[in-house]
Amino acid sequence: MILKFFDKLSQNLIELLSDKDDYNVIIIVKNEKSFTAHSSVLKCRSPWFRKELKNIIPNENNIKTITKPDISDEIFDIILNGIVDLENVETKFIFDLMVTVNEFEIEELTKKLENHLIETKSSWLKSHFSLVYRSIFNGNNFKDLEKFCNDIVTKYPSLIFDDEDFTSLQEPALISLLKRDDLQLEEVIIWEYVIKWGIAQNSTLPANPKEWNKENFTTLKTTLQRCLPLIRYFHISGTDVAKKIKPYKKILDKQLWEDLNQYFMAPEQPVESIILPPRTVLAQELPARTTEQIKPARTTEQAKLARTTEQEKPARATDQAKPLSTIISYEHVAEISSWIDHFTSLQEPALISLLKRDDLQLEEVIIWEYVIKWGIAQNSTLPANPKEWNKENFTTLKTTLQRCLPLIRYFHISGTDVAKKIKPYKKILDKQLWEDLNQYFMAPEQPVESIILPPRTVLAQELPARTTEQIKPARTTEQAKLARTTEQEKPARATDQAKPLSTIISYEHVAEISSWIDRKSSTYSLISIPYEFKLILRGSINGFAPQTFWKTCHGHSSTVAIMKVKGTDEILGGYNPLIWNANSGGGWGITNDSFIFSLKNGNIQNSNLSRVKIPDNAIFNAPKSFQMHLGPYFGDDLRMYSPRSNFTLDKKCVCDNISRHYEKPIRAATNDFAIVDYEVFKVIKKSS
């Protein structure tokens, strides 16, 4: 039979704590209050005492002294005796006790106090949030409290980020927040706070980053080395990358900066950098602070799957029965091919005269490739593979092409082609031009220093094989005048509704859009539509050049832009209550009343409405230098864009399946698109 006397043993140990005889340790706390203890007991109490006593030299009486002037005698008495009545002390005392107990590495008591605070004192923790948050990250031992606090901060980030003491936040606390997928801040705002925090840790850094030297950037990079990998760079808009990140690009890894540039040029191309997922948006709780997100770049495998090989297959003899063109035959192709063989022997003045032509009927990237081919042919000593070229090789080609390069219309080449075809030869371009090209694909609304040549004129009626399918050929001025009827400009009456209002939308769509304008919960009936939709632009009549939109719609307010997506049943559009201003020099129009939408049509059963959530970025008026590429621009959520200055010729119009400046996405597809046609209507209130 085994007898255990634990109760008596515990009582004996408690008496030992109070025993003043044979003590060999003195602990001096706040106000020089002293406690005596036995070293053997203290060593068993915590690892901290064991380590501390090992390093202290005893006095002549073999007594060791520990001094802790920042700890109150009430708290140390509890640490020494292990007894506390949590019902009869203030919450602040319990919190201070927990922090001190953690310092002494008494894990069991620390955990019990932590759980007690979370379970019974959560209101106090919230009302003293700043104090709590700054205290719990020392030692990284309060995991449950960290989660408790971070759950609050992610929903209400201003509690910490807008606090006047934000820059004194400990690094572990900042890192724990940056790791959260549900941090409810736009990624670019997170970046700005991280930069602010990093600079504050280095008081010697100049106030203006433009004055920084290499050492200054290295200092900041070192300070933020654990924070920078946690930023979701690929979910920041191009405009913000150009404005907010570019000034600090020297603190980023070189490969990351190159990948960011490539992403905005050619988002379908794979990148080497790790792409973190976007943060989760709790839109219903924080509609005004939803994270801005960008379509992530594809991985290498996705890019491979996206490429088709059909375009790369050589034409076979059996294929020649298929129509190549409505103008030329295969005999013509053979003849032209023989001329190409002699292209590289063309004299420079002849090549330059061609490059100067605005009506040269070749894609600009093809012109670039011919110019490179011609330049290389003039220098037979250049290595066959440009990847093997040295600085001297690039200088040789640049010198040869010095009169040709300024004639290329670089800003009318797609981002994909710039990344694939121009980037390998970027060393022959002026440094400023290459920087401007990068910025252009990041933030097309931002001005650049380089000269932007106009696009070449596309003679669609002379090149029918290149006319976009389902698009009517451009009419002459007289034909267009004859084709226009004044019926479209009259207020729609119930008896008029059999007449075509539009080639894209119906009167049912008009009723639906009108109800959205008035913020009605139900759709107007066809006989009670309060607005007239007056057509002011139709692409198939007025043309598809972006400049046409700005010339035609300048000065018009309360407009609806409608676009029909090529190859699908999708009808997308947006309402702008403000005027379109072609002379503003570029800038955002601010409004709470704009919205974007998709309409039910064909296989699409339901319409979708998305109202603006960031009014400061509701509408963008493009500067003159970008009106040759940009059309209607509703935040970063819906915009018409064409590097070739024809919305039907390249798939560069954007409507992502991720919300940015508007409440929610209006389409499920992720791809950019071309259009079949588009229309702009002025919305006019009917007289009662």
C-alpha cells in the first residue's frame, strides 16, 4: 500500500517560502522593498531564476542579490508565493502580473492569466487596446492574445496604423499583421505604412528620398528585410506601383522589380518572383477599405497551357486550298517572300522613308522586328544569339540604327510584344524611353517624358482581310449623314419602342439602367422610364479610335457607355454623372453616383450592378497624350483601352473579376477583351 501526503508536502513548501532562516537570496524590487528566498526553491519556480542565479556572485555571507526595480512588491509577492485572488484585484493589475510572470518564464501561470483576460476581461482589453498590443509581442509568448488583438486590428486597422505611436510598434507586431490574409487595408496603403515605419527606425535618413544615396536605401532595406517579403506587390495597381513603390525600388530585389514591370506589360507571361495571394476582403464590414486587387500573373505552367501551337505551324501544301486573303493569292505571297530575302540590302534612306510613313500597313511590332533584322544584317560580326552579346555589341547595333529607332511607335506596341520582342534589345534604347515604357504599362494615365508618336493609320477598307469580324466598314461622311436618323434623338415614347434604340441594348435594359440611376429597388416599367437615352456615339458609325470618344463625348455629363464583348453574350457598361473632360490634362473625377454593370443577354441570365466604393477614383479623364489609347475609364474596374487605337483590333479592354474602385466584380471572366461595337448615350430627364 502506497500512502501519499501531497497536501502536507504543499503546506511544508509554503512554509519554506516564508521561512526567514537559512535563506541565501535577496530580491530587491520597486521602492527598495526586499524579499528573502531559498535559491533551490527559486530555481524550481522558473528557468529565469536558474539562469540569473548562475551568473550572480554571492557576497561574503554567501548570499546572492537580485535587483528588479521595475516590479512592484505586490506582484513579486504573488510570483514568489504563487497565490492570487483574481476576483478582488483590478484588471490592470492582472495584466501587469501576466506580463511580469512571462518575464520570469513561469509558463503555467502566464497561460492561465492570458486565458482569464480573454475569457472574462475582453472589454477591458479592447478599451486599452494600444497598451495591450504594444506589450504582448515581447518574447512572442502570448499567442492567444496576439490572435485576439490581430483579429481586431485586421478589421479595424486604424486602431494601430493611425495611432500616433505607430512607428514605435515592435517589429514582431508589425510582421504578425503583415502575415494576415484578412488585413482590411489596400495593399498600397500597407506598403506606405511599412515604409513610414522603416524610415522612423532610422532617424538619420534624409527627409526627401530623392536625396538618398545608395547607403540610405541599403539601410532601409536592411531594416525592412523581414517585412518586404510580406507585401502583396502583384495586387497593387500600376498607378500606385509607379507613384508609391518606384521611388523606393532600390530596396526591392532586382528580380522582383523586373517581374513587376513585366507583369504590367504582359500579365499572361510567367514571372520568377513568388506571388502571394490577395488579402481576403470583408466588404460587408469595411466597404470603404476593401483591398485593391490586381489579376495575378500566371505561373509558368499556366502560361504554357495558355499558348496554342497552331499559329507556329508552317503552312502545308494541302492548306493552300483554304482562302488566304480576299486580295492576294499564294503566288503573290511567293513573290513578296522573294522581296523579303533582299530586304536587308535596302539602303538606309529608303528604310527611313518607310518608317516615317503614318500609313505603313504593318503592326508596329513587326516593323520593329524588321528594323532589328536590318540593323543586325549590317553588322556581320554580331553573335547570332543576342543573349551572348556584350555591351560593345549593343552599342554597335544602337549606332547603326540611330536614325531608325526614333521612328518606331513604341507606345502603340502591346505590352506582351514589348516584353517579348523589345526587352531583349532594351540596351539599344535610351534609358528614359525604357523607363517611360515601363511606367506606361503600369499607369497609362501618368505623363511620360518621351515623345509619343501618333499611331499609324489603318486603311481598313483597303485591307479587308484585317477588318474585325462583325464590324461594319467605315462609311464616308455623306454615307454616315444619310444613315443617321433623328428618331434616336427623340424622347422614347411607348409607341416608339418598336423602333431600334440601339444595336446593343433593348428598352428593357434602358428601364433597368434608369432604375439604377435613381437608386430604385425595382425596375421601371417600359411606359414609366423617366429618362431619354440620346445616342451621341456608336463605334460602327463614328469609328473605334479612342480619340473619337474624347472628341465626341467631351463636355457631356450624365452618360452611359455600353460595349458588346466580342465572342460572348456579354454586354458591359458604366454610368458617369460627371462630364467627360478631354482638356483636363488628366485626372480623376470624384463622385458617389457612378456605377458599372453587366446586362442579361443570351446565355447570361442576370444583370449585375456595382456602385462606386472609392469615389476619389470613380472616373478617369485621360490626358491628351493618352487619348489615342484610352476610352471610357471607370476606376480600375472597367476601361476601354487599345494600343493600336482601335477597340476592335486588340483584346486590351479591361473588366476584371476582382473589385478595385467599385463594390463588386460584374463579370466572371478574367481575360481582357475586344469589342464588336460600343455606344455612348446621354441620359436626359424627360419633361413631366
